[in-house]
Amino acid sequence: MLLHFPLVPVLALAVALPGMALAAPAAISASHDSLEQRIKACTACHAPKERHDAFFPRIAGKPAGYLYNQLLNFREGRRQYPMMNYMVEHLPDDYLREIADYFAAQHPAPPPAQPSSAGTTALARGKQLVLHGDAGKKIPACIACHGQQLAGVAPAIPGLLGLPRDYINAQLGAWKNGIRRAHAPDCMAQVAQRLSDADVGAVSAWLGTQAASADARPAASIALPLPLHCGGVPGSSAQVAP
């Protein structure tokens, strides 16, 4: 079943504990000037310990360019989540890059695979879409962009393993509904529009059953051009039939 969370982000650096907020460097006192102290509002929700829910995805180890793009999306209104929009609305680009670099350098142990109640047919369909796509529906394989190991690709494509199943489901639903947006052209919005609700559930279910390797890291490169032109990914230009 396709979940719809109109306020849930892909990268929710997010619902901070009451009274906590990201502060710009100039606003930090000398006794609270380490980056770890500044971003406690982030780690309050995006802690290394997995929550396995739709709201708090793992951000540690994601490519820095991807994390930076998401912070920009929240600051510039392409993604809507009130606490995130509030937390970053006055932060300068350099500070957002510093935050992105910090989380990109963290590599906690990956979470275990999630059990799934999806049937064998749904899981087979999810595996098909992730590894091979669906040429008839012009859906590229997930691995064509997110890497053969689904660990992401530097500098700007995120990994897909280790994310809560419900989170993946919700984000694909947000793209389908036009709630989530990215730098134009928004390739994920195009892909999501071609997925049926059953396809979304199948992809999220199969990805949830896959465990990430402990030493998985974003790939350094991937074959270009990508199947679709993605505005947030350098060098992704492709001529794609409508």
C-alpha cells in the first residue's frame, strides 16, 4: 500500500527536540563552537541508532553533494517540512556544506534487513524494478543511478539501502503527488510518476529486505549519461524520449 506523508522529507534533518535549532556560526558562543554541538538539533532525530520509521532516515554516509542539495531544497522551498524549513532558512551556503560534509564522513554500522509481509510476487516485482527497471514503462533500474551496490554515487546520488521501508514508500508517494521536488529537471519525479502504487510498495518492500554491507561506501563514479537528466547531479545530461 502506498503511504502518503505530505510533510515527510527524503532527508529530514528534522523534527528537532523542543527548543533546539541549528544556529549559524556567528550566533554560537565560544563555549559551544564545535560542529558537533551546533548540529545537536540534527542528531536529536538523525541519530546513528535506526528508528525504522517514515520520518527519520539515515543520513550518515550519504554523499556530501546530495546532503547539501537537500538542505538547499529545504531552505529554498522545494521541500516542505516546517521544522526543517525553519532550521535552515537563514543558514549560508558554506555552513550548509559544512553540515553536509560532517554527516557524509560518518559511517555507523548499517542496520539489519527489515522483515517484510509482502508476498513473493510483490518482492519479485520490486527486485525487477530495482535491478532491471521496466522498459515498457520507461522506468530505469534503480542501480543505473544509485550504483550497483545501491550505496549511492559521489557527489550527489544517495544510497538506498539502510533506509526504513516506510520512508522510501512515503518519499516515492510524495514525488508522485508533487509534494516533494528537487532541482529541475526533477528526474525522481519523472520516475515516480511512471510507477504504479503497487510498484512503489514493491520497490520499498524489496529494498527493505536487503542489508547493506558494513564497508559500503558511495561509488566514486558511474557511467554517464544517466538514464534521465537529474538537475542535482553534475554531468547527468541525457537525451531521453518523452
